[in-house]
Amino acid sequence: MNKTVTLGGGCFWCTEAVYAMIKGVISVTPGYMDGQVENPSYREVCTGTTGHNEVIQIVFDSDQIQLKDIIDIFWTAHDPTTLNRQGADKGTQYRSGIYYHEDGDLEAIMESKEQVGDPLWDQSIVTEIKKATTFYPAEQYHHDYYARNSFAGYCQIVINPKLAKVRKQFADKLK
């Protein structure tokens, strides 16, 4: 059965690249969620004034991978202890967030946080966890960014270490 979850883990190029390599993930779409402006542009979201978060919307086959596994990977793929920041990216648009689509999903999310997230980090997790709001897909040039630009400096310095960490810790979940 296909299910959906939306995640904000800083720059959506990074998180899209992580989940694109996970078994059972059908699609990963970068976009924006949880703001006050309809159909925001990347330029608008980057100002930090729209309230939106850079996110990825994941559609996955729950017969191949469970939501808890998706969230377990999330805690490892970014730093959920930094408020409104991931690495050099600063602002509310880079906040850590889990946006669930079905009320029953909250239990799996909280279980993952308690079993994997909290023990993994020395500092408190600041990830917002709440019901998904309207999702706006990002402009097409953001889609499959890493796949098209893997040799770019940002990809080499920022994304590759995240991918290596996930490959090492979740080798059994890779396509």
C-alpha cells in the first residue's frame, strides 16, 4: 500500500538524495510546506518570510518499507538538534520537521524518536512533528538535483557525507 510522509531536514537537495536510494520509496518530491503564502517560489521561501519549510514529500510502498524505518533514517541523515539550521543553511526554511498525513502515523514517528532519535543525539531534538498542511512542489530545476549535479562542490562537500553515513548504517534498506 502506498503511503506519504513529508520531511524537512534542511536543504531538500540533501534529503531527496538520501531517500532516492532507499528500497520501497516510490517517489521523492522537493517542495515547500507549512507557510502562509500560496504557491511560493524558491526565491520567496529563501527570504525566510513565508513561513515555509524546504521539505521532501515521500511516497513509499509500506509492503516494502515501514514508516518507522523512513523516520529512523531521518534521524541519522541530518542534525535534528539544531533549531532553524542545517550546516551553513540558516533560517526557519531549513527547520527540522516531520509532517504526517494520517493520524495513525504519529505513533510510529514517536516510537522512532524514542528508540532511535533520542539515543542517537546528546542534545534535545527540536524537530517539529505535526499534521501535514498544503504541499507545494519546488521548481523543476530542484528535482533530482543531486543525480544531475553530483560532482558540484556543494554535493561533494555537504551531500556525499550524508549519503555515506546512511549507506553505512542502513545498507539493508538500499535499492
